[in-house]
Amino acid sequence: MKNFDEVLQKLVDEQDFLKGIQVRIVDNYDIMLQNQQKNADNHEMVIQNQSTIIRNQEIIVNNQMNIVRNQKQIAQNQVTLDVIEQTQTFLLNALNKLSGKEETIQETENFVAKIRKASEESRKGQNLNESSTL
């Protein structure tokens, strides 16, 4: 009988051991399901972030195109301003001649350059990005 009780106890112990393993397997399975759900949630967040990145890249490309257009416009404006300055210098020289003051075009250009330099000096230290300086 002792042998039977020992065998029975061994079987009960092994049954408890197997039951403990099964409980841990179920717990691990639950953890795996939770992890898979977190992975799915994270994957969804990654997709949303990628969509945001793509939209931001499109905005950056559009901004870069606008910058290039603005730079072209600035270059065109500089050419136009140069033509205007040359025309004004020519007209100023002609007016001086009409008023009886004979000077060469070079003297008139020097006079205009002197005015430009004085204007630049008066603006030193000003933040030209502020509308009040325009």
C-alpha cells in the first residue's frame, strides 16, 4: 500500500507540475496576445507617422520650389533696379546739362554711388526684415 500511495502522490505531484506548466503557457499566450496588440497599435502609429512625414516632405518640396521662384524674382528685380538706376543716372546727367551744369556721366554715377552709400550707412544695424524699415 505504501508503494501505491507513493505512486499516487508522485502522479498527483506530476499532475500539479503539468498544471503549473499549462498555467504558465496560458499566461505566456496572453502576454503574446497583448504584445501582438501593442505591435499592431505601434504599426498603426508608424503608418500615421509615415503619412505625416510624407505630407511634411511635400510641404518642404513646395517651399523649396517657392524659394527658387523667389530667388529668380529677386534676380530679375536686381536687374530691373540696375536698369532703373542707370536710367535715373542718365536722366540726372541730362538734367544737369540742361540746367547748365556740365558734368560727365562718370561724375553723375559717382554722385549716385555716394547717395547709395549714404543710404546704406544710415540703415546699418537695422533689421531689414522688419516692415518698419521698409
